[in-house]
Amino acid sequence: MSKGEVENQILPRTAFAYWKQYICQYWWVYFVGTVTVLFTNLMQVLSTRSVGWIVDYFTDTLNKEYFVGALKNFSSGQTFVLVFSIFIGARIFLAVGRYGWRITMARQTHIAANRLRLLLWKHVRFLPKSALDSTYTRGHLMNAANSDVSTAMSIFGFVLVGLVDIIFLGIITMVAMMFIDVSLSIYCLLAMIYLPFIVKRLADKEGKQYNIAQDELSELDDLSSQYISTMRLQKLTQTGQVWLQRLYARAEKYRSERFKAHAISLSFMPSMGSAAFLSLAVLYILGTRAVIQHEISIGDFIALLGLVSLLQDPLMGLGFVVSDWKRGMNSLARLLEIYHAPLDQSLLTSEGGTDELPGDKQVMDSPLPVLDCQSLSVQFSLTSKLLFEPLSLSLKAGERLGVMGAVGTGKSTLVNILSGLNRQHHGQVLFHGQAFSHYQHPILRKKIGVVAQKPFLFASSIRDNLCLDSTFSDDELWHFLELAQIHEDINKFPLKLDTSLGEWGINLSGGQKQRLTLARTLARMPELLFLDDCISAVDTITEERILRNLDRELKHSTLVWVAHRESTLKYCHNVISLDKGSE
């Protein structure tokens, strides 16, 4: 996605404004859904009311004034067929109406969820690395992509279905009750007058508690990812039990906060249920007297019982709708905070940027160096010292540069700068004679490969980790695995290329992870390749085989290789030490 596409996506800053914009965009779907909910409510009330008519028919007290036309002159058999037809027809159309709102309004729940996740991905991939390391950590983003999206999506579908159902079913039911007996209906409804106050108070309380629980979940996700990524270090330092205790403590804290939120949510049920119970109690007391005094028929009394019971659905639903609405809006607000986070402008297409680079033959024949930097240095603050002395170097196509240095001398920082990932530096870095800002970010990532010191693997299969967004045949994949000297290990797995790696590639050793990430980068055959001490965990024999393979296969690629062992850099044309300068 280009810079223009990102900027043209004008997203409202408040959750309600975003929700309103979405509803307006798909207004016709919501209109059809509302009509089908209304139709469903009519059929619910009609089928319930028709039970009373059936009872009155059998007790010979059916009030034919409810019906029109020639019913007054209908025979007993014709009247029987009519009232049963109304009941059966209402039940059939009730099923049709439910199917209608499910495929229209309710379906928007899943469509909105897909859109929310897509927006999250499109924005997160342009966030600055500093923001991803501090504010929008892996745990925070995992929570957003799963819990927040799953909660927010309901306000675009099922919550609206519930809201429309409460309004229409409540109104139609009350109207039907009034047609039977006005005074009885009023008494039944007065028994529920306290409900709005309780619902508002519980909804506010639940919304605050839900936010607390979501923050705890983000912390738990973050700690879990740290626990998994440091498992080997925990074994070496015997600190696994300490980590487990921290993890259990954080999980218990989240469980406690989440339980409080669920407890508040469940408290809606007794509140709603008590209102329905009071209404039924009033109806039983006053309605029984009305039947005895022949003010209403037995059928009308049974119909009122059914209608008051039918009111329980919107009453019970009212609490959950308000609860889901509050939680959904809170989650949507958390997502919008991420959507509006400042972007790293260097990752977006620059004005006048190009998506073209010289071809392989042009690169080899070009007098311009592939990579050229002058007086390069890094200073993290105005008061700190330079990370390394000002550095100047030039690499032509096919050249190989080795980089050595003690821990903390800036080797990985240098790799990030020379590969265009870090642009906070002094001095000039040119790629094919142009600054990195001259090119579109996708073309840079296609032409420049980086194998990081700490390998990253997705919790998917080996095949998926190698292919990513590309397509390779099995023969090609095995070739890349052989170059990285991991083909024999993979061949021993029962599922071979389809073996699942688990979270962070936990099913592989450190050396296997390094070699697999190397194979993944080699599959793209980048023009400029950075290897940041990426085979430090393999033995010297395997290392020598990998070095020979790279020397043979990457003749036309320009390499910058960071390593601690001098033997690793023996195929490099030049070696620099960040401690001593050029050698």
C-alpha cells in the first residue's frame, strides 16, 4: 500500500463516528436487515396471540370481531382451519424472517471483523520500530487482533439485531397486549419501570472493568511471548521457574479482572429476570380475577401470559445489548488508537519515489557502487558518544565486506542503517547512487535481504515460513534448504516441509532456526544481502559447508557479513573492525 493510499483512508477518530460511517456505507444491508427483524417480530407476536384464539375456539369463547370479512359467518370447521392456519403460517414465516436477518444484518459482524483486521495490518506494518518495541508491543497487537476485534465486531451486527429486536418486539408486544386489555397491560409494564436505571449503572461499571481486563490481557500476551522467546536462555541460566511464577501471577491477575467483568455482565440476568417475574406475578393476580369476573376470556389470559413471557426476550436482551455495546465501543476505540498512531514516513512511498532498479547485467556493468556511505556515524542523544567512529565505505556488485567488533560496538546497528531499516544517523548512505528515500519501500525489501542475529519464525509449517508471499516448488525449497545445510534435519521430520514449527519456531534448536531463516532469505536471492552473525549457533564443519555454498551461489550478490569468528569471514574481500578500523 502506497503513501497516497494510506493518507486517502480517512478514518474517524472516535469509535462512534467510525461505527456511524460504516453503517452509512452499508445502509441498504441494514435497511433490509431491519425490515426482516420487524417481520420476524410480527410473526412472533402473531403466533403467540394465535394460541389464545385457539384456546378460545375450543372453549367456544372466540371473539370473531378480531377478524374481518365473512369470518362472522364461518362455520366451526372453517374457523378451526383459519386459526390453526394463522398459527402454522406465523411459525413458518418466523423461520424465514430469522434466516433473512442472519444473512443481512448479522452477517455484517464477520464482514466488519475482516475489515478491522485488514486495517490493523495495513497500519501496523508502517509503524516505527520504536513504537513496536515500546507502545504497540506484540502482546498489545495480539490482543487487538484477537480480543478487541472479536469484541468490537458485534456492534456492527448482532448487537444491532438485538437492539432492533428489543425496540420492535417490545413495541409490537405491548400493542398486542393493549388490544387484549389496557389496564392489565399497564400494570404489567409498570412492574418493569426500574429497569433503565439498573441497566445504565451496570453498563457503566462493566465498561470500566472490561478496559482493566483488556489491559491485563495485553500484559499477559506480552509476557507470554517473552517467555517463549527466552526458553533456551532460561534453561542455561536455570531461571525457568522464576519466569513461570511471573507468568502464573500475571495470568491469575488477568483471570481475576476478567472474572469481575463477567460477574458484572451476569448480574444483568437477575435484574432482567426479576422484572419479568414481577410482571408475571401482577398478571397472575389481576388476570385471574379478570377471568373469574368474565372481563377477559381464558384464551386472552393465556395470550397475555405468552406475550408477557415474550417480553422477557427483549428485557433479557436489553442488558446484554447494552453490555456488548459498551465493550464493543471500548474495543473499537482501542483499535482506532492504533489506526491513528503516527507512521514511519520512511516506510511510505516518497514523493517522486521509484519502483525501478537496474537489472542484474546493468548492476554488474554500472560504474556506480551498489552501496556507498560517507562519514557514517550514530549518536543516540546529544550528550552521548558516537556509537562508532565516522565510517566511509563503498561496495560494488559482487563484493563482500566482513564486519567484526566486540559486543556493544554497533554491528547490528550498522547493518540496520546500511540496509535502510534505520535512518536515524549522521552521514550519507546511497543505494545505487540514491538515498533510500528515493525508492519505494517494497522494492528495497525485494532487493535487500537481512538475516538477523535473532531468527524469527512464524507458528506455521516449514513450507509457509520459506515461501511467505511467494510460490516455490518443492525442488526449489529443498535446494535452498541444502544451501543452508538444514535439508538433512528437515528430511528426518515425519511431515518434512509440512512440519509445524510452533510459536517462535520452538520445535527447532537455535542452529536450526538460524539456518532456516538463512534459507528463507536465500530463496529470494537478494541483490544486497546482510548476514548479521546468523550462523553463530552451528558447528564449524556445517559453517564451512554453508560458506562454500554461499560463495558458489551468490557470485553476483553484494554481501555484508557480521561475525564473531574470523573463519566465518574468510571469503570476504575486505574486513573492518569497529574496534580497530580497517584491516
